[in-house]
Amino acid sequence: MAAHGARRPLLLLLLAGLAHGASALFEVKDNNGTTCIMASFSASFLTTYETGNGSKISNITLPASAEVLKNSSSCGKENASEASLTITFGRGYFLTLNFTKNTTRYSVQHMYFTYNLSDTQSFPNASTKGIHTVESTTDIKADINKAYRCVSDIRVYMGNVTVVLQDATIQAYLSSSNFSKEETHCTQDGPSPTTGPPSPLPPLVPTNPTVSKFNVTGDNGTCLLASMALQLNITYVKKDNKTVTRAFNVSPNDTFSGSCGVQVVILRVENNHSALELQFGLNVSSSLFFLQGVQLNMTLPDAQGSTVRYSNSSLRALQATVGNSYKCNTEEHIFVTEELSLNVFSVQVQAFKVESDKFGSVEECVQDGNNMLIPIAVGGALAGLVLIVLIAYLIGRKRSHAGYQTI
């Protein structure tokens, strides 16, 4: 989800998806030995902490020795819907998933992570010590009697901690002591297949996209404000083994959501066949924000496998100083992978620090500055030509007067 120039702390955050251990299976059983919660995933915990030399990030991986903490896990009280899974590992580390349900769906309503700053192996030179707990709501939810399935990264932002789950299968309130064969898939993996007729594909070269407006709000107010037109260029292999490149416009009618973190702000744009995620990162030392990651999941009826997935978390685009906005009228091409590029038109974006829901001072892109050089150069040339003509005229007049003598 490392960006060039942003070194050690941000590098760890961007490589989170590569730092998972093997998936582990966790079960919660009631007093009769019947399983009510099953969860299988690998996980990493990226925690920002303070030292005498500034902020650092600790990257902790869920170890194979992690186990269910039975006295803190529960199938829920009688006639109540709450259930919980608590996983313990290391010296004072706990991950807790609290579930709730209604008549049709269940969800991980809250996730808690407890960590130990006194653990010098994970938090060397920490300025403070002791046990700390952070928490957040999540978008992990599924239909009753179906397993929640997500191959892609699930990122839960808890202030100074980012919990990253990968290859996750989670189910609560089981009707049998095993995962259901039916699954509810996460939006990160793309939309679930439908039995209806496939949507017609867009033309190879669509018209320019329409400008969309986005805002993402967290507990402390707006953390992202954006106005831009987006276009996806995707190269993929069709079912007949031919390679084709198509362009897809992001529509203002698409649904958008997001999340606000200390070092990452997320914007998600979704429709019936695609889910696009833009991740904006923060370089604390230089006070710069920038587009650091793009993730796309899309259903293409004529593609091999029908679904394509692309991601890159080491970008550095749309960059400006925190508190200011980045603006560019010129079309920009952001190369995400060999198969995916993102075209951005008429963009103005501001992340992390947004005052009064309005864009701050503008920092223009280099391309717009270069475009201004053309009229400046033309104007300068014309001014120079006028000056040359004027000088030549004056010299000519002086010489003509010199040819006469006074009588």
C-alpha cells in the first residue's frame, strides 16, 4: 500500500502486505464444546511509537504460537447476540474481535488491539512503557450462515496502529462446527458474481471522464477533500487468449467511502463491477502528503477468470504540503502496474489536514507550470520584436535628419 524519499517508518507501513505470517485457525466453543466462532487469517500490526530520536514504526507479525484466550472469548450470553474472539500472543499482546448480529447479518462491530511498549524487542528505545489498547469499528460483515471471505488485505486503522489481516475467513454464530460453504466476499476482492447477463463493456476509447467530488470524514473531521476525473486503463487477457487494453471512466454516480488514519487516508470508489481504492500517505519529516497506493478489483465478463486485481503501494504522485491542496489541470498518467494505469484530469486534492471543509493554498503541478511557459515565451518574443522594430525606426529617423543642413 515504499514511496520514494519516505524512508524507514513509512517503508514499513507500505510493505505491510508482504509481512504476514502463515494463516492460523482460531475457534471459540461454548460450554457444550460446540464451535460458535471460527477465524482463519494471517496478520501484521504496524504501531507508531515515540523514541528519544522521534517516531518509529514497529511491525509485529501474528506468530504461529498465537492462541485463543478462552476466559476472554465467548459465544455470547443466553438470548444475547454478542460474541467475541480474543487471540493472545507474545508478552502482553491481544487481538479482540467483538461480533454483533441482527436477523440477516453479523459483523465485527469492534476490533481491539493491546500491545506492550515495555517489550524492548518489538519497541526498542520506546519513550513510554506499559500496556496500551486501541480500538476501531470495522467493515467486516456477512450474511447469517455464510462465511466472510477476503483474500485481499483488510486494513483497520486505530490511531497509531494499523492492523492488517490477509487471506481471512471469519464466521460467527455457526450453525455447524465448520465454515459454511456459502461465502460473503469483501469489497476489496471485487463484487460477487451475479447470475444475470453480463454488463456490456465500454468502448475501447471512451470520452473523457466527468469530474467527481469526494470527501472522507473521520472522528476529527474531514481528512480528504478531492475534485477530479478518473479513468482506468486496463490491459488484460481475454478468454480467447487475446490481449486487449480498455479504458473505464469512473462515474460521479459511483459510491464512495473511506477512512482516516494517522499516516494513511483511504478513498474507496465502487460500483456494480469494480472497487477502486486510493491510499494517501504522509511523510511526517517533510510534512508532505501524496498518493502512495492504488488497488483495483474489477469484474470483466470477457477476461480469463472474469476478475482482475491490481495493486501498487509504492507510488508517489499528487504530492503537496500538508495543509495545502495539490492542483493540476493537465491530464496526468499514473502507472500503477504494467497492466493498469490511472489517468487523472482536472485534479485538486488535499489529505490529512483540511480546514473548514475547504481546500487550502494551491500547489500547482509542474505540468501546469510548463504550460504557462508557452504563452510567456510567445509574449516575450513579441515584445522583443516590437522593441527591435522601435529601435530600428528611431535609428532610421536619426540618420534621415543627419542628411539635412541648416541654411
